Amino acid sequence: MSSSDFIIVGGGSAGSVLAGRLSENGRYKVTLIEAGKAPSNPFVSIPAGFSRLFNTSHDWAFESEPQFGGKRRVFTPRGKMLGGSSNMNAQIHQWCHPVDFDEWARDGADGWSWADVAPTFIAQENWTGEGANRARGRSGPMQVEPNVHAHPLSHAFVAASRARGIDGPEDYNGGPCEGAWIVQIAHREGKRFSAYDAYLKPAIASGRLETVTNAQVSRLIIEDGRCVGVHLTQDAGGREFRAARGVILCAGAFGSPHILMLSGIGPAAHLREHGIGVVRDLPGVGAGLQDHALAMMNFAVARRDTFKTADSLANLLRYIFFKRGPLASNAVEAFAFTRVAAGAPAPDLELIFAPLEWRQQGLETPKVHAFALGAAVLKPRSRGLVTLRSADPSASPRIDLGLLNDSEGHDRRVMIEGLKLACAIAATPPLAAEVTHQLTPAATCAPDEDWDAFIAETLQTVYHPSSTCRMGQDGDAVVGPDLKVKGVDGLWLADASVMPTVPRGHPNAVVTMIANRAADMLLRA
């Protein structure tokens, strides 16, 4: 048995931030427990290589319950390594929309409005780009660069989107993000720069942090209403780790509710179904799952420099010696944000662009020269659910993404309108000049029913699961605005699970913002 001041469960984006922040001055003894290992795969640092990490030992490789009445399971990769998904995402750096955080505060997350969180976004980033936006941080630990090597097709998409009226300010971070842009990326000198690089590697090198890897937590140890430690699975030695001040759960939108329920914290009836004693009846644990539903189309092009040839010998050498070429790209190079539903207070649709053919959620390499253009529901009303598959900690949780399941059909309408808009942009100069024909769907879909069939065959997510242990002050909220789990002393949550709703955009910077604010709270205590 080992004893610390704080135990952090999960070494992903949030856990990396908290481990670095809480251990940096030596005031506290901090133990970080991670189910994976150090990010040893070379595709971690190669920006375009992230899909090569899917279904490897670095990936939890979750799969959803069947969607659309049993027709389709959706693959959902999640990083299983120090640095977590920040080591296998598309490296897009985005603060998301100010309205997101004002909505959080309006719905009970006091102290999490845009005015409250914007200073943390500034403090945590080191933006190296030029421009007149004074809201950007220039001295934080998170390195962020403009994508100066974006493919000509990506620039053509941005120009075509703006030609159709989807325009906006020079910089999409620091204010309302509505328009079309080449994405900003978490890179340094042609390599991925993750939360692991920014926060965890310096903490490990300092010698002030105890890091336990290849160690999965089976349950939290609750004594007299207080979380005093964690117990590891038998595969990890069945050890116990004790915490004098408490435990911070950073296992993500799937892992955090899973561990809570295994520990007897969650919906009482569901826990009893699996023979787990109820420590605290919290019906909101696992409820409210949200993600951005995405459908991608492919358009064939005449040019022969798409990412179909990204891993050629010439491009490999180009990357090794100069850190340039397609392997230095984050693949998803451009996006656009706009509104399609009447009365939307902020963008409800994202269009996502990549200069490659998108096959089977990126699990298959491109076969033809093409670009992918897709629509994502940015402000979903649909909700899913994370529940136990069994009381065995080694069994993955049951994940029902609930995609497009809102009773009003709002999300379905946004998706279909988004796909139609994407087709229109592909037919708009200068992007139109690049297209030879549409690959998927094979024919332009006119009736909504045809789009329904295409969506059912191809729908996935943008890998942004959130909101399974949301913060708030109502009876279904799992944590308060102080991130303390309700009814359990010495236990905090600080990851995407606490988001009241999934934000409008790519939320890795939002996760690190949450973790940085959690660190501020704990250091002030």
C-alpha cells in the first residue's frame, strides 16, 4: 500500500494537467495512475499517423451499442496511454464558442461562464501565429501553431465556403467562431505537441511525481462517506493506494462513470442489478452522454498529391529530414461553422475537410485520390447513456451513443441540411474545379430518405464524448461547480464527463481548461 496527498486516476489530457500542476512546487505528494503506458509508438509524434494508433495497445478501442435500431455499431477510439487522446487526436486547437460556457453557467454551472474561463484559455496556450488578436496566450505550456503547410485542397475548401457566405474573423479562437478556416494545431517543429508533452513530461523529469502505469483501477475506496484511495485490478497486482487529501477522477467520459459505478456510486437500481452495494445513489452517473454525430462524403479529384500517397518512401524521407509533407499534417486541415436551424443562437453545424479519401472511420487507408467533406451536428439535442456491462472491472462499459435520437428530429435535420450544404460547397469554385465526380454517396441524394440511408451506413462521431457526469446544481448533476462529487468527500471529477453539454467544436483545449481550473481550486484550498 502506497500513500500520497492526491491520487489522480487517468493520465490523459486532464490527468496530465493535474499531475503537472499539483506536483510542480513539491507541496503535495501526487500519484498518477494510468491503465496504459508511456506513448512509445512512433505514430504518436507523426501528426498524420494518429489513425494508425486505432485498435492498438494505445487505444481502448471502444465500440458502441447498435445504433439506428440495431443496424450499426460505432467505433470510438480513446487514448490508453500517458497523454491519453491528446496523443491520438487530430491535434485541432479550439476554445469552442463563448455561448457554450454562458449556457453552462445559465444551467447551473456557476463560475463557468465565458468571462470566467477565457483567462484560463489564454494562460494555458503558447500561440505562435501572427495576427491582431490580443486575446491569445503567448507564454503558456501548450504549443499551438498555424498550419502553414496545409494542402491546396484545404485552402480551396475554405475559399469555397467563404464564397457561399460562411465567413468570419481572422482568428476563430478568442471569440465567436463562425466562418471557415484552416485549423490551428497543437504542434512543435513538425511534431504533435500533446498534454503529455506540455505538462506530464516535465513533471516526470522533475522527480516530484509518482507515476504508476499499466495499472487499471477496479474501484474507489470509500470509508465513512469519504474517498480515501483506489484499488487496482488483480492484473495490476491488486494493490491499494491511499490519499490523505483525496482522489481526482480523470478517466474520461466513458471511464469516469464506469469507475464510479464499479465503486457503488451511481443509479442505485442499476448497481443492484449487477450485485454492487450502493454507496451513493446518483442517477446522473452515466446519463446524458453527448458527442458530435458525423457523416463523411468523398469526392474524387484529378490531382495526384492527396494523402493517398502520404506514406510513400519519398514522403517518409521528406518528413524524417525536413518535418514537411503530408505526414506533417494533422489530416483534418480545415473546417467551417455555420447555422442551419432557425433561431440557433450560435453555429449548430460543422463542416469538416480532409485532403484524403475517408474509409471506414479512418480505419482503412485511402485507395483513390480524393478529398473528404462531412457534416457534424455541432449542438446535438440527442443524449446517450453509459452503463455497466458487468461488475467485472475488465469488461468495457456499455456505450449507447444515442446518435440522432432526439424526439423532435432536430439533429437529423441539421445533419441532412449539412450534407446538402457540403455538396453545394464542393460544387463552388475554386473547390469545384478540383472535383471529377462524387464517390460517396455514389449519386447526389435529393430526397431526405436517401440521405437517411446514407447516414445509417456511415454515421460515426467526431470522437468528442462528454457530459456523462455533468456539473450543475439540480438533482441529476453528479458534481457541483467546484467539481466535487455530490455526497462523497475527498472525490473530484475533472474531465470531459463534467461538461453540461458538448461544446461547439473540438474540445481538447476545453478539457485542459477544466483541469487547469480544477488545479487552481485544489491549490487554493
